[in-house]
Amino acid sequence: MTETDTALADPAPEVAQEQAPQGHAEEAVAVQEVGGTTTGISHNKLMMWLFLGSECLLFGALISTYMFAKSRLPEGEIGPLDVFDIPFTSVSSFVLLMSSLTMVLALSAMNRGNERGFRIWITATSLLGGTFVAGQVYEFTVFYNHGLGYTTNIFGSAFYTLTGFHGVHVSIGIVMLMSLLMMNLRGSLGPDRAERVELIGLYWHFVDIVWILIFTIIYLFPQ
């Protein structure tokens, strides 16, 4: 068999070599068109996950500091058992956890194109978050009236720093939720941009999960 006959009999390798680069090029173009990464996750979602990862480290450091401060509280000074109101905080925690459900319903409504449902559920999420923050402010006021201020002792400083920092995160989340609502009312947020709602939802669920951890460590096991 001559070299010409061999080439005619087996053209597949040359065709495969020509098609492979073209296939990779098409995949790269597709990734660029959707604004995503090679993992299939969009750049915005990847940045949000990285941000939440850094937040985990931050809250981990604050919780560790609180545990250390609580263990060094001198006897006779005001501490957790003197001020904590577990039933009240439990109700407040339940309210915040329910806001995760309404956030899921808001995202689901947006994906279905039900903008009226989205507005209802996103407003409900904001109201539940606001109720939680209001309850936290009330709790801080009661604690202060009982003699636990920020500079009273090491426990007070660590407690207010940790829970207050979380409260700030919830407040920022409420602002972002209301921003989504305003964008939708102006017509600049629809089902084609539902990823924005998903990103804010990730942040909101993270805040809720962090509170579960804080509530368990601080309130349910005060000693």
C-alpha cells in the first residue's frame, strides 16, 4: 500500500486535529458570552462565594474571641445568666430563619416571571429582617439597663461586638433587598437578571446560618 492509499484510508486523525481546536474555541466563546468561568459558575457568583468565605473567617475569629472572653470573666461580675432572655431571643431567631424561606420564595417567583409575587416576598423578607434588628436593639437596651454596657467587662465587649457586627450584616442585607425591590419597580430587574436576586439570597442565607451558630453557642450554652 502506498503512502497516498494510507492517507486516503485513514483521514480521521487529520480531521480530529482540525476539529479539536475549533471545539475549544467555541467553548471559550460560549463562556465569554454568558460571563462565566470554565467551572460553569459566573464571575459574580464566584466573587460572592469568595466574599462569604472571608466572612466565615471573620465571624470565626469573633466567636473565638467571645469564647475566650467569657472564660476569663471574673466571679461576681455581670454575665450571660444575669441578662439573657432565651424565650425572647428564640422568637427573634425564628423570625430571622423564616426570612430565609421568604427569600427562597422571592427568587422562585422571579425565576417564574411572577414579579408581583417577587415584590410581596422580597418585602416580607425585608420586614422579617427589620423585625429581627428591632428585637436586637431592644435586647441591647434591656441589657444596658441591667448594667451590661460595652465597657462594663470583657464579656460585654465581646458580646456586643459579635452580635452587633451580625446585626450590621442583617441591616446591610435589608438595604440590598430594598434595592432589588426598587430596581424591579423601575423595570430594571426582571427574570433575565434573576442572578442578582440569587446573589443577594446567598448573602441573606449566610447571615441566617451564622446567627444559628451564634445563637447556639452564646445563648443555648451560656456557661
